[in-house]
Amino acid sequence: MLALALATAGVCVAQNVFYVSTNGSARADGSAPDKAMKDIQKAIDNATDGATIRIAEGNYLGKLDAGYIEINKWITLEGGWNSDFTQRDPLKYITKMEPGEVQRGTNGVKGLITLSKLDDVMATQPKGTLTIDGIMFNYGLENSYKPNDPSDPRNGCPSKAFETGRMEDATPPQLNHQIIKADGSVAGNVIIRNCLFANSPYFGIQFISRLGEIEISNCVFISNRYGAVRIGGSSKANDTQYKTHVNFHHNTVAFSWCRDKEMGDMGYGYEFMTGANGDLHHNIFLCNNYAAIARTHTDYPNLEKNRKTNVYDNLFFMNAADLQLPPSGGGKWTNVPVARFEEVDEAILPKYEGNKELTGDDAFVKVIDQDYLKGFATLKVVSSQSFDANSAANLYRQAHGMNMQGSETIRVSMYGNRYDFNKALLFFGAKNGYGAQKSK
């Protein structure tokens, strides 16, 4: 009644709900389902803090199909609506951001969603809440891959059943940007739920939180390079307590790939970063290429002693390592299988109970793309070197005081191959009580 009275009096009232549809109009105001906008970015630009943007099924590529959107307000993006906005089901009415090759030239270093201007260095309380709900992200059509031809070992393609060969090397034309990233720190609460993060060339989610509660739930992360999730917090040497807490629960995290085909580093499912406490529970971590969970970063001593990184009631399956810790005396990481979490120092894992290893005959395993799983289970890295001190090139280099050279060839049977979008959606609700559940 107050809003109606103010509108009648000629006072401008902020709109709380906007509607966006691929069938909408570029000139519409989004005030009602039959006045839906065509572009999410325009709705964000017109919204004010606290607004909800309802997004109908379809593929959204940002302003003029540039391949990204920017969020600079405390709003809710709510995908999964049908075309007339009478029903919502994110798994039936697919709202997605799935750029293709044409977007390589227009999205630059932007994430599919880039958070910007949400920081405030003077903030002592969260400035607001940003919610991203029911959007399916897939970078797999924009990335560069080798052909899906298993006859040539250079392609890293185990079988014709694969959509692609291996991901191209980490140099152009391969891109390096996240699905969700931030230009600066984020000074507020963030909720991300009921989303798919597939085939990213550089992290699924990565940003720094200045303060607030970060909740990520009911999401599927699959075939993301570097890592699925990396969220750090802002901290200073004289701080004693963190201002950021991450609650990461009921997610399915699968096939996180190492930084490059040599498989020497990265490839994490979830990475505990400094500046933030965290609780990981009721997730499923499977087939992560370097480690399901990494707890390898150490903070300032006065913060580290109060740090809380809890890992409990999760399921693990066929990860290269279930938990990775800093070296204990040698030069290599300490890799801990789930069966030995109890032995980890209480300061590192205050809460560790209820974690289990899935068995190969569990019904959940059948949901995994069986060809992809078989390729991962039999993954091989083959390195060959060639050096001839008496070659013409090396004799010339010796004569001129230059170092001699050789060559090294590294081939992998698979690496970062694109995971089928529709098969990835099957993980939602695949295991009752664990991993990504179906939205309610």
C-alpha cells in the first residue's frame, strides 16, 4: 500500500522484480512477464540493491552477445523460469551462459560473471547479499581442444565417445578466465546455489571476500582447469579473527584438472585459502586430478592459530589425493587419504568426522559418463626426450659458446577434455543427502 501511495503521489519507487527472456524486447522495462527484457545486463544496470531478476530458460551471452555480464549491485539472479514465468525448475527450464568461439574476441579477461564495485575498504558489516541461483555455466564451446580423434596420440582422446580431444595448452588460443570472478574484494554476503560450472579453462569460482558469509550449495563443478573453487579473505598481520566464512555444502566436484598437461600442480576440487574460515560438508569429491581438497596455504601466526577449516560428512571417489597438506619434512606435498583424516592435526581439521570413500559399485558411480571415467582411470602421461650433442645445431652452438639444446615431448591420454553438458546435469539429485541436490 505504501508503494502504491507513493506511486500515486508521483514519487519514483524502485522496482524490486525484473523479468528477462530471450523472447523479450531490448526496449522493454522488464516490469512484468509480458514486458520482459532481452538482456540480463540491462536488467542489472536498471536494478537497485535488493532487486530480484527472474530469468527464463535460454542461453544468455551478455550485452550484444559479448560473452559476459558484470554485477555491481546486491541483487538476486534467479534462473530456471519457464517462458511465461509461471513455473520455476532450474533443471527443466535451463537458464544458461554458454559462449562459443565467437565470444573469444569480445569477453577478453572477463569471467562469465564478473563482480565489480562491490568492495568497501571501510566496511565493518556486510554491505548486502548477492545471490546467483539456478544458472548453468558452460565454457566448453569457447575453449580450444584437440580433435576427438583417438587414432592420433597427440590428440589425447581415449575414444570416439569423447566430445573432444584434450584441452589445448595454456597459451593462445586457450583463454584464462574464470566462470565467476571479482575485479576486487567483495564486501558482503554471497549465495551461489543450484548452478552448474562446467569446462572452465581457469577456475569455476575464484574471488576474495573482504567480509561476510559465502554459501555455495547444490552446485555441480565438472572438468574445470586449475580448480573448482578458490575463495580467500582479506586479512592483515595484526588481525586475530577472520571476517569471512565459507559454507560449502551439498556440491558435486568432479574432474578438476591440473594447470597443464604435465600434471605437475593445481587441479583442486576445493582450495582453502588464507583470510577465511570454512566448513565443507555433504559434498561429493570425485576424480580430481591433483587433490579433492587442498589446505596448503598458511596465514599469519596470530590468525592461523584461530583458523577453522572443517571437513566432515563428505564422500570421496578416485581422487589423486583426498586432502593435500604442506610438506612435512621433504619437498613434496603431504597427501592424505580420507581413511586417515583422523590423524591430521586438530589445528588443521578441527572437525573431520563422517567422511567416507565411495565404493565402485555404488549407484552414484553409474551417473558418471562411463567413457570419461574409464579414460580418467587409465590416464597416462608419456614423456620422451631427444638430445644429440653431435647434431649440426649443437656443434654450431658449442663453437659459439652457447648452450646445447634438446627437445622433450609430453603426451597425455586425456587432459581437460570437454564434459558433455547434458550428462553433467545428471549429477543433480544423484545421491540423496550428498552432493548437488535438486532445488526445492
